[in-house]
Amino acid sequence: MVDNSASVRVLAGLDPEQRSAVTAPAGPVCVLAGAGTGKTRAVTSRIAHRSLTGEISARHVLAVTFTARAAAELRHRLASLGVAGVQARTFHAAALRQMRYFAPRLLDGRALPELLDSKVRLVTLAAARAGLRADRTAARDLAGEIEWAKSSLVEPGEYAVAAAKALRETPYEPAKVAEVFAAYEKLKRSGGVIDFEDVLRAAVWGIEEHPDVAEQVRNQYRHFVVDEYQDVNPLQQRLLDAWLGGRDDVTVVGDASQTIYSFTGATSSYLVDFPRRYRNATVVRLVRDYRSTPQVVGLANAVISQARGTEARLRLELVGQRPAGPEPERRIFTDEPAEANAVAARCRALIDAGTPAREIAVLFRTNAQSEAYEKALGEAGVPYVVQGAERFFERTEVRQAMVALRAATRAVDGGRGAGPAELESSPGGIPLRAAVVEALAAVGWAPDAPPPGGAARERWEALAALVQLAEEYAANPPLLPLGAAATVQRPVTLTDFTDELARRAAQQHVPTVEGVTLASLHSAKGLEWDAVFLVGLAEGTLPTTYARTAEQVEEERRLLYVGITRARQWLWLSYASARSPGGRARRPCRFLPQLAPSGGGERARGGSAVVRPQRRANRIISCRICGTTLLAGPDRKLGRCATCPSDMDDELHERLREWRSRVAEAQRVPAYVVFTDATLVALAERRPDRTEELVAIAGIGPRKLGLYGEAVLALVRGAAVDEICPEKSF
């Protein structure tokens, strides 16, 4: 039965591009949907409109996506539109449901084999058969390679060549990985179990090799929707093709600029090539961003506008639809602890001002960066949750390292808190660092280049973070007890350091129900918050040093773009010029030239402030309150962040305004020609008492110093305006 009134309601409130996607004719439709442009609304409205107008039956629709959360959201939206019966599932859930149904027919009456929830145990056994001793971390990396190969339709005998062509950074020699892959497949078959990739492959096999299964599946599912199409891998595309069986009633939705999972086998090539594959395809671009302020949208556009490569061909320029908001804050800090402390302080201020903690996120490139923010938030009394990873001190390798460090203290100093001279820290903290490095050798860590393989590298970086903590702790030792009630800032020992780690772990293990989200940029995909902190934006971290090819660097750019577009209202971007106090200087992320400490402002399309390099570098000015490097002109003039509290002398400010008015009238020039409002505020806040302090204020150069310097200093010292500038004296 056709429900015209309901279909009209479905179209109500859609923008022109969304309406085009919803009402596109049957057949291939490609919706290129930028971040925050309402793609879920568009695709669910398309399904609902076609169903309510009688064009299709809801029970013949299969909508697939990549997470159970996204699938649940599709079902919820469809239910709210009055449409029931649509199957909205992940690729794996849809394939598993079909294989469980058809297994008795395909497997001679037997049920589907048991599904492995993790490959690690079998991969460890397979590695042993291949002559490798793989710990859990190495097994995870080997499992990742096997998943990539199977998702890319690569067999064990083809792995070495395929890995070389794909420039894979393998955990072992490719030939050895291929041996492990082959042994894993044999162990799996002998054990009568299957993995998640097998489920997809079995579904493909069932449809391609059994006409009766193909007919039944294709009679059931006649219309397809694929969300996040830029993230499909060759195996998933093969399954989609099997479901379609040559038909073309398929709607795909994606954004090539959010392609960030190529290391898993995902590829945007199917999205990019969709119009060529289907010559009659309808292509709709959604560019109206309803999530973020124009200022955030403008910065996102500025970052992605420099993209190169295949994905850039489908680049979208977003148009912000929300009211104007604050400019993204850009901050530079002396070191990472200072950066983390400033982030924690701003989180505290946001929460105190009414922003719910759950609407704030701190996003970083790698999970190993979380420790500094866990510590800083804990000390600031800000609750937090870690998204998509364990808390730093709960990580297996960190727990093992702490055991090794405690064992080292027992072996060397008996755990008494006062070790021999060779373990005491010097002013540079080198001996303590050496002691920690030596202790970590017991868990297989060495201070050379990190090993290949994602999990192994992440483990190495987590332990490297402990070494960095030792350096910082030795360089800035706390007051320690020295018998009775006395304290002294004496050199720290390995025992002191392990006690400090235990204290931090105890502080960070306090359970929280709701709090600020700490997450890697990868795990933040698909989420959004009112306030977002993008931290650690330094070369070597973003882009990572492991991004060696042009394609890998471009994926790092897209990762930053994804991070920026998570913010609805307020965005902070920062990096530390050194990893630890006194450490080696670092450069800011190449994708954000506006983080450079020198430059002049130019308004970018979409409302973001982009800083262009100048020929002559400006001197670095730090906030006198929080220590942040100041970039914006008004902030530099004030000598503080716009968000830091003012300590202005109101009475002095009024005298300065009156003086400026008289001078401007006498000189017959606008008041701002004498001094701008910002300069007057800076004078009233900073109250310079000497010429050197006066010229330190941005905007007061030699000329204005000569014209007005003596008068301003006299006013600051308490002189009345009439004393300095008698009526009509000019």
C-alpha cells in the first residue's frame, strides 16, 4: 500500500542535494558525502521513500556497513521513518547469517564450524611450525598480515609477491610470513574452525558455486545500500558482486577524503571507479556540513585542499551551515608535559563552564601518546575514558615492564629507595635513563629503531614512553623525604621512579562512567564531539615517520582531516616543540602551516585563519599566564591567550582612552592611528614601567615610542591625563 503522506514527510527538511540522492531513479547511485553532511539521513530517507511509494519492498533491501553501531543506527532511523523489515547489518553479520542458514545444504547436513574470536593462539602455533618464536605482539602482527592477505584475496603461495607489490612492512621476511600463513590455514582446517574472513569467503563460494543458493539469496535481496564505501576491501566487494549477480540496484555512500584504513586492505578504488563501472550511475555530492562551525569547516577544507593522489579526485569542498563559532585555537608548547597540562586545564575550564565531559575528546596519532594526557587529566580532577584501547598502565607490555623495573630495583638496591651512585640521576638524567633501558631489556625492548609490524611498533613506543618518563622524572625530581621531617630535591633512584609509576598507575586506574574521551584518530572515525583537542601535531608523529611513500603521507593528511571534522563547535590544535624538557627541537605538522610560530594571517575560504610564512620571522611571544606560544595578532599584543583571565587595571585603561582621544583630536586622526584598542588593553594589563617593557608590547615600535613613550609611561606611573595632555595643548 502506497503511503503518499508518509513519503512527503520523508522528503520534508532535506536540502536539495539530499533530496536528489533520495529521489534518484532505480539503479546505481553514488552518494559522495562529506563529513557532517547528513549521509545517514540521506540513505535511510532513500530507502524509506522508495518503500513508502511502493517502488520497492523493505524486506528486499540489504543495507551493509562496517560497525554494529552504524548498523543499529540505520535500523533506528528507518524505524523512526515508519519502515520495517530492512536488513541493516555489517558485512560479516550479513554473511554469517546467510552461511548459518545455508550450511546444512552446503555442508551435507553439518552446521557451520565454530568461529574463532581471535587468531592469535593459532598464529602462535603456526609460527612455531614455521620455526619462529612469536610472542603475543609478534603473533598479532602476523595475524594482521594474514587478515590483510585474505581480505585482499591473496593465497599463502601468492603472499610474498603481493606483499612486495603493496609495499607491506612485514614483521618477518615475506617468505616466512607466507609459511606461517600456510601453517595457520592447515591448523584451522584440522581444528574444524573458521575465522571472520572465511565467513565472507564461504558466502562468496556458496553463491558463486551453487546456483540454488544464488537464486534464493538474490530473490530475497534485490536492492542494496553500502555505507562507508571507501572502506571496502576486495573480499567485501567480491561478496557484494555475488549478492548483486549482475544487477545494478545499488546505492553506495562514501567520502574518499576519509580513506584511512588502507593498511587493513581497504581501498577507495571501488568508490573512485564507481561511475566508470556503472556508466548510467547517478552521482550526488553532499557538501553542506551540518556538524561543524564554518571556522572548523574552513580549516578542514584548507587541509584537504592540498591533497594529492587518487582520492583527491573526489575531494569535496564543504560548506558550513551552522552559525559562526570560535576560530580553531592553535598552540605551541615547549614540551609534551606542558602541552598535556594545558589541555587538561582547558578541559577543566570547559567542564566548569557547562560543557559535559562526554562532549570533549582528546585525539592523538598513536595510543602510546595517551599516558601524558591520562596523567594530566587525572591530576586536574577531570574524568576520562580511553576509546578503542586499554589505558596506558593496563597495557600488557607496560605491566610487564613495571614488573621488570621492580625486579631491577630489588637486584640493585634492595628496594630501599636509595641506590648506589651509578643509579642516581645526574642533572641530565642519563644514568636513570640507562638503568631503565637496562631493566627493559628483560622484556625485549632496545633503544634502537622500532621493529616492523603495527602491534610490535606500538608495543615498542609504549615502552619508549616509559623511558621518556624516566628522563622527565630525573630532570625534574620532586621533593623527596630525607629522614625525619626534612625534605630535599636529591637525585632520584630507580626505586623512586618505580614508586612514581605505581602512583601514576593507581591514579589512572580510578574507574569512570563518563568523562573526556581519549582516542586515537583511527578509533575516532565516525564519532563527533562539541570540543576536540588534536594534540601532538609534530613531524614524525603526524605524519608518522613510517609514512614513507607519497600514498602513505596522503593517508596521514586524511587522518588529520578526519580528526578536524570530529569537532562541532570548538577545536584546539597543538604540538610540543620538544618531546621532553630540553629535548631535541621538532617541527610542526607539515599539513598545518598555521602552527608555525611566525607568519601573517590571511583569511582562508570557509572562515579559517591560515598563516602564511613571512620573509622575516617574528619573535616568539608566550602567554604570560599559561606559557602557550601566541600566534594571533591580538593575543601577541596582549601577551596572553584570549581565553586566559585578564588582570587589567580598569582605572589606568580609562585614563589611557581619554589620553588617546585627546591626542587623536589634536592630530586630527582616528583614535586607532594613535594606539589600537588592543594596545590600550595590553598597556593596562601589563603596566610597563620601563622603555624596554613598553617596546616589548607588539604594535609599539620606534616611531610610536618616540611620539608617545614618555606620556604612556607617566600615565602608567599614575599621572593624570591633564598633567600629560592639558586641554587643547596640542
